[in-house]
Amino acid sequence: MLNNFKYHHLGIPTKEKRENEIYLEQFKTYVSGYNTSPFQIEWMRFEEDAPSPELVKTVPHLAFEVEDLNKAIEGRELLIAPNSPSPGILVAFIVDNGAPVEFLQIDRTVAKDV
């Protein structure tokens, strides 16, 4: 079932400030660690009024790169609808077994350092 899914990162919510955080204004979220972790572990710190669902703010998520985002989410419980957080990247979150899972469709001709 996961044949077309390629591991991308593990996102872990935190309330602690971390070194080298990057602020994502549209999500009111700080991220760090992805580019320095050999296992692509990403820490996520949310502002109180961040628009992300509570499940994403409180439970770690696995993220997988997929070739076709719409196909990957088809028939699954949608948590966050497909959106583009940055040029060349489409993402969506589903719920699987009570946990959030992120899918990313990446156009590597546009997106860099992903």
C-alpha cells in the first residue's frame, strides 16, 4: 500500500523555542531541524492562534512525498485540504489510525531544498 510513498520527514510539535527556527507566517508556525537532521526530523512550534488543527499541533506526524497528491488522499479522512505552502509544493494532511499523516507533491524544478 505504501509503494508510491517516499518518506520525507517526521514532524514533532513542541512548545519550546529551538535554535534556527524559521517562521511560516501564513501558518503562524515556527519550524526547525529539518535541514540539519540526517533523518529529516522537523520540530514545529505553533502560536496560540495558529490555524492548524489541534491534532497537528499536539501529535507527531509522518510525511511522505507522493507523485499525485489527489490520488494519495482519495478515500481517506481529510484533515487539511490540499494547499501550497511554498512554490512548487502541494501538501495535504489525512488522519490514519488517529494520527496525522502529511502528503507532499513536489515539483523539484520549482521547489528547492525540500
